[in-house]
Amino acid sequence: MKGLSPLIASVLLIAIAFSVSSILGPWALEVVRSDTDTISNNSKSVTECYPVLIQNVYADFNSGKIRVYAMGKGANTITSADVLNSYGASIPLSNPSVLPMKIGPGERKLIEFNTTANLTVCANFSKAIITTGCVSDEKSKPDNC
């Protein structure tokens, strides 16, 4: 016997390829479907993310307060808020338990900070920052300075 004839070898090669593809095809299709669903869910959470904007920042150094007013453009949760002095030090919240804070579309919320010896004049103010699960906003000057 000299070997397989080219015709029989071609038929066997096609049969083996067909068998392997019929076994692996459904598995590969399921992998692609599950990855597509995961990507769709992730993109949905990103596209449904609404910003929370800082509307106003008022520094009242006589009473030792900085007031940050935030406006929701859609349903969201404010996860953190900071006021930084010119050295980058964070000013403490008046009531840290207010965060995380839910905010709805068109809703306005007040976040209040206690000023310290590090922030006694407008020149020492660096910025106010509000962060949500997807975006953040910052304002670099109080409205009354």
C-alpha cells in the first residue's frame, strides 16, 4: 500500500473539519453571546450616567462655612465631595454622614463644609469637587469672592 489516494484524503479532511466545527461551534457561539451581553450591560450603565453639576459655591468665613450647591441632571448618587485649599488639603464636611447622597433630576442639594485655619480667605480656596459613580464636577472659585 503506497498511501491514501488524494480523493479519500480530501474527504477525510473535510469530514474531520466538519466534526470539529459541529462540536466547537455551539460553544463558541455561547461565548460570543455571553460576552456581548456583558458588554451591553456595561455600556448601558455608562450611557445612563447623568452628571451632577456644582451650581454655586459660597464661602462664609465669618460663620466658618463653605456651602456647595449641586444640581442633578438625572437620578444619581453623590459619593464624595471635597473642598481643597491652595495647598491641596481637604476641608472637612460639616456632616460626613450625608454622603452618599441621592439626587434626582432637577433636584438641588446643599453640601456644607467647616472652614479651618487653613482656609480663612478666598485666596486660600483652590476648588470644590463633587464625585458620583461615573463623573465628577469641580469649581475653582466661590461665587462671592
